[in-house]
Amino acid sequence: MATFKVTRKIRFGQTDAAGITYYPRLVEMINDIVEDFFADVVKFSYKEMIVETDYGVPTVNLNVTFKRPAELEDYVDWYLNVTKIGRSSFTVEIEAKVGETDILSAIVTLAYIKGKGAIMKSHPLPTHVKNIMKDYMK
């Protein structure tokens, strides 16, 4: 089983007056790691998926447990594993750490869709996407 990992530095604009990461920025970072997973591993970038082919992977369920704050200039290691692959949806588990300290864990379910706005419809995940995701199954 492979694990997708990226490291990000906490920037000033991502923190609040207490010098810790503002929680909505952490949720944005959760989305960023999914976007990076698609670009770097699946080789189906959001630009190609959304802009060029009219597909998308909106989040349909998000459960985040915030464990400890990340502070300004911390380097956060983000880990992604796939936990479920369905016909047109998939679930990932994301963990974030500063060193050995757990920052958060998240379970994110996303749906593969075609179209935009009121005409969005679920669509079967492409076989090659499922096959790549299987390498990252936990």
C-alpha cells in the first residue's frame, strides 16, 4: 500500500491572531491534498478534469477531527490514503502531522460527477482512476 504525502509550510495568512492555523485554512488544505493527489498520482489534474472535460469531484461528506493547532512556520506533513472506492464515489482518509504530533484527521467522501450547477450528475469513476486509487487503499 502506498501513501500519498506532501509537506506544506504554514504561512502568515493562514493563521489567526493567536498565531495558530485558522481552521478554515486547514479545510482548504484538505482539499489541496486531494487536488495534488489527482494531479501527481492519478495524472488527471483539476484543470483537465473540470475545465477541459466538464467532470469534477465535489466533496459530499467531510468529517474533520482537529487534534492540535499548527503554528506559523510549522511544516505540516499531509498523508492521504483511499479507504473506499464505489461506482461513482470514493473516500479518502487524510492525516496531518507536525513531526510526530497529530494535527488533524479527516474522512472525505467525494463524488465523481459530470456537468455543472443544476445539471450535475454522478458518473462512474474511470477504470484507470480506480486502478490507481487501489494502490493507495488502506
